[in-house]
Amino acid sequence: MTGPRYTPLVASLPETVPFVGPETQERERGTPFRARIGANENVFGPSPRAIEAMQRESAEIWKYGDSTSYELRHAIAAEHGVAPENVMVGEGIDGLLGYLVRLVVAQGDAVVTSDGAYPTFNYHVAGFGGVLHKVPYKDDAEDLPALLSKAAEVDAKLVYFANPDNPMGSWKPGAEIAAQLGAVPEGTLLVLDEAYVEFAPEGTAPEIDIEDSRVVRFRTFSKAYGMAGARVGYALAAAPLIRAFDKIRNHFGMNRAAQAGALAGLQDREWLEQTVEKVAAARGRIAAIAQANGLSALPSATNFVAVDCGGDGTLAKAVLAGLGARGVFVRMPFVAPQNRCIRIGAGTESDLDALEEALPAALAEARESAV
Amino acid sequence: MTGPRYTPLVASLPETVPFVGPETQERERGTPFRARIGANENVFGPSPRAIEAMQRESAEIWKYGDSTSYELRHAIAAEHGVAPENVMVGEGIDGLLGYLVRLVVAQGDAVVTSDGAYPTFNYHVAGFGGVLHKVPYKDDAEDLPALLSKAAEVDAKLVYFANPDNPMGSWKPGAEIAAQLGAVPEGTLLVLDEAYVEFAPEGTAPEIDIEDSRVVRFRTFSKAYGMAGARVGYALAAAPLIRAFDKIRNHFGMNRAAQAGALAGLQDREWLEQTVEKVAAARGRIAAIAQANGLSALPSATNFVAVDCGGDGTLAKAVLAGLGARGVFVRMPFVAPQNRCIRIGAGTESDLDALEEALPAALAEARESAV
């Protein structure tokens, strides 16, 4: 009995995990975190109307979800002024990125992203045998001209660009992005990840003709809508690309209560606006806490703030560990020089109290260990 | 602008949909069904404890689900007397089948199933470029000896066998399956789909050493646990195969409320037992309704009953259409001679009242149109 014969590609893949979840870390440390502000979750939670819709639909969970996410898809289309045929609802952006990579990336195909950008995208590309070409960040931001130029050089099938970006929180004006679409190489698809765009200044989302076949954009209910655990995201793109998802997606893969919650959340614009305000206030407090500790916070258009610890990756890692030991769960960028920072989520007052208490000692300890 | 360059495999795939959902059908007919008993859902619903857990966790949905489904996985392991390392929780059996096929099926690889068995498995195999070899049903049941023999003949990487089976509801004693494991060819993995096994007589689930690398079994919370819309299933297998899922799965793909609901549902054994009794009673009533209309119901160990309409697929299709026109949603097998039947789900009393009312006229109409 030799067991299953995996594909050569699968046999070559490592058993990696893109992220270690906070629950796993809590089990390892034996006690819960005081502040869970490391996974870019939205601590202010979903609209009460979304919660109510999910609770109501929990009693109807014996039914499969609507395989076409009809109502949600129509509401999203109306929100964006596009046709329902331009919207694909899926199991979070993570799930949709997996489908997209599967649609276009065969083994050996070139894909371009930034060195240090979203690891789950890279995980999917590796998982389908794509070859990743990485472009460095420029001034702590993803560098679209360099990404497009690299895409042309390597004949990339996909080029990933997040606006705002994770993990640094940077953003570019939408007009600047729209002006560069002419530089998207023939046969390359620009993957515009807008997971955090609701937190960003007006005009951050570029105006792009929805039938422009050079671009697919991704949005989510995980961030501004506060529903990370529900797993609802969507793609906006030209109708032929949206139809292509139907060739491979898990048609009955959506949680029924999540569909209902997303629909209700989308309709509560007031809650969204309040959330965005609360997040902005929390970003301000994080920056103030950083400053009080002699650190600088980078500008952010997201629900997290990259805080420069003033040293290298080793120092930042030590700060992160010190915060963790004091019950404050945060994460940090993977790649130099961005890994001089830690990434702190917009927390509640209580979360940020915990941060404020823990940071001085964590910092002192880290500096000591770095000597 | 030519748009994205799809992989040659994807370009070759049809834009098929394994099933048209009842919501889609309702929109087309302009009115809801009276009885939704066509999708093998469990109308008796989940344990009230599961509903309560999902409702509670809906308020915590801002957090991603635990990427390791730790608590649920450990509870499942205890339930089956295996180690947590032998359990992979995933987005329903559909999602897990997709992962499994991706793990082992490269383009051109042979896969064996029964002609007329679960279409979503076939959808995944086609989606990864596998070559399906189909074995006919024997006496309205999947024919394991013939499946294994075909697997040897074509050097299959996977052989799919559902026990009990869908769409006919047949089942084999577990001992009979266990006795045939020696005939699983070297390098072939037996995919034992036990989605409906909780409804089946004691002893239907074979005793198989969990570290036996020839077999992977699938279970779900969609059927007996009444949580189809939650999307929670699991694989039971040797630890190395379970670990392999970690190479490709969507690690943060599980809905957080669904994880909590499944855990609570698993712990309510009494509700499960009551459900199994209600389903058995409903099967009995379906058989009685069939008999009263001069039709015969096939034996079933599931939550649906295949009813032989006494003609060919055209007649059965007309009966199905007649029931649908009268507000009773059912489905039917795709392949002859099984498509002489319609597949009727174990409904509530009210659902089966609707069936009882609708069937005589649907049948008369169908017979008339068949003349």
C-alpha cells in the first residue's frame, strides 16, 4: 500500500500555511489574547441588521444557499452601477483568487506581484504551478509602473496590485491607476485587490469601464463590512470573465446565512459610514501611541497601521513577540525593509488600551535583546 | 484587448452547472414551491442547539474562523475514535472532493465512477482534466466489484463509491465493502462517500483501519445534521493524506458560525436519532403514496426515495415537470435505466401532503403526453 499517487505538482508543494491563526496562537500560549488586532479583522463588527439576517437564516440553514447568489449579486451590481453579469460572489477574496488563478495559470505560467504583498495570492499561484516574479515595494507602497513593466518583460498572465495595499496600508489615487491601464500588456490581467477600499479616501477606487477585459477587481465583506468569518467576497469584471468562474467554482459553496448577512450589511450604509469613522479614529490613536513611544506610524487608508519600530526585521519581530506575550496579537510584514514595521489593527478603545500598556515594555525588551 | 488567457484546460471546459438550484427554478416559475423536496436537504433541520450556536457566533462573525477547525476536528475525531490528524474539515463534501481531485488528478489521469452517480464529483474531475471511466449501475445500485475491476483496467487514481448511493438510495453492508478492500488496485484511492450513512441501517459503514492508505471517506453535516446551507463536511483518512490537503486548501475558508453549529449539532445525539426516525417515517409515507398511485418505491437508506414511474426517462421527466408545475420540487436520476425514477426527498407532513395531492394529476398528465 503506497497510498494515493499525488500529481507531480502537488508532490512538489510544501505543507505551508499562509498564516497561523490567532486561535492556534492562543492554544499555544494557553490563554486568550486581550486584544485581537493582528488579522486585519474589523473589531467593530457587522451591521446589527446583518447579524439579525444571519441569525434569522441560521434557522433555515437546512437549505443549500442559492447557487447563483441572485439577490446579493443584484444588490452588489446596483451598488456599483453594473450588470449582475459583471459580478461573481464567492467564498471571500481568498476563495475567488484561488478560482482566478486556476482559470488562467497553468504550470510554468508567469505571474507578477510585489515582494511582501498578500501571501495567500502567492500560495494560490504556487499551488497551480505558476512562476512568481516579485517587484520590490517603492517608498513602502506597491509600485504599479514597475509591476506592469515586469509583467511585459515576463509575459505575465496575472499581475497583482492591491489598492490600498496590505501590509503597509498605502494607497494610490484611482485616477493614477486608471491612467496606467494602457500599460497593461496584451494578454495580462490586472488583479486589482480592493479589499480595504471602503476605508480609503474618496477617489481611491479608479473608474474603469466594467467591460474592460484587462482588469478584474475584488471586493469583500470581510473588512469594512465586518464579516471576515462569513466568507463573502466578490469579483467585478467583464461578463466573459465572470462567466468563466462558472466553469470551475463550487456552485453550492456559499453559506446561506452569510449570503443573507452580506445583503443586509450592504444595505446599511449608515453603519458602514460609522465604521469607517471609528476606524479612522483608531488609526489616529495608534499613531499617537506610536509617537508617544518614539516610533512613527505610516499613513494608512486601511483598518490597520504599519508602525516603524526604528530598526530591522529582528527588532520588529522582538517587539511583536513582546506584544504577544502581553496579550496583544499583531502581525508584521514578511520582507525587508518593510519588516522593520509591525502591523497594528484598528482596535476598540479597550484593545488600544492594551496596546498602549504593552508597547513600552515590549519595545524596551526588544531593544535590550537587540543590543 | 483580447482579455485573459485561460489555461488550455479551462478553455476546453463547458460552462455547465451541476444542478439548477430551487431558488433559480422558483424565480423562473415566478412563485415559490409548496414542497422543497428535490435537493436531498433535510427538512427537519439542525438541532436547536446548532441553531443557537450559529446565532450566537453570528455576532462574532467579524473574526475569521479557526483555520484548523480545532474544536470541531477534535470532536469529530473523538466521535469516530480516531486521531485529529485523521480528520480534515472542509467546505462541504463538494469542497473537499474538489481538493481531493486536485491533489491526485493531473490532466489525462484516469478516474472511475458509476454512470449516473454524483455529478459534482464528475464536475471536479473534468475541471482538473481527469478522464472519467463510468461503470453501469447493477440492480439500481453502484457496483463496487465492477468499479474496482475497471479501476485496475484503466489504472485509476481515484474510484468513487457512495454508500448509501445517490440518486437511488441503495446501500451495501459495511462488511461487504471491507471484504473488497483487497481488490483496490495499488495506487488507486477508494473515495467512499458516506454523506447519507447516518440514515442507513447499523453496520452500513464499514470498519476500516483509519491508517489504511487505500481509502478516504467523506461525511457531512448537510444531510442527517440538517445543515446543507452551512457548508461543513469532513474527510477521514490516513494522516499523510489529511496533511496533503494543507498544501492546497483555502485555510481560512470555513464560515465561523458554521464551525460552531456543526460542533453543537454533533453533540446533540438525541436530535440526530429523532431526525433519523422522522426520515424513516417520511420514506414510509412516500412509498405508500407511490403505491396508492400504482408505482413502486425503491428501498432507501437515505433521506430520499427513488420512485419508479413505470416507464422510461421521458415519462419520469414528464411526471417531474407535472409535480413542479403543482409546486412540488423533486429531481430525478440522469441516466437510463435509473431515469425511469423520480427522486423524492423525505419531507414534512405538509410537504408530503402536497406530493400526495399533486402526484395523481401529474402522473395522468405524463401518461397522456407519453401516448
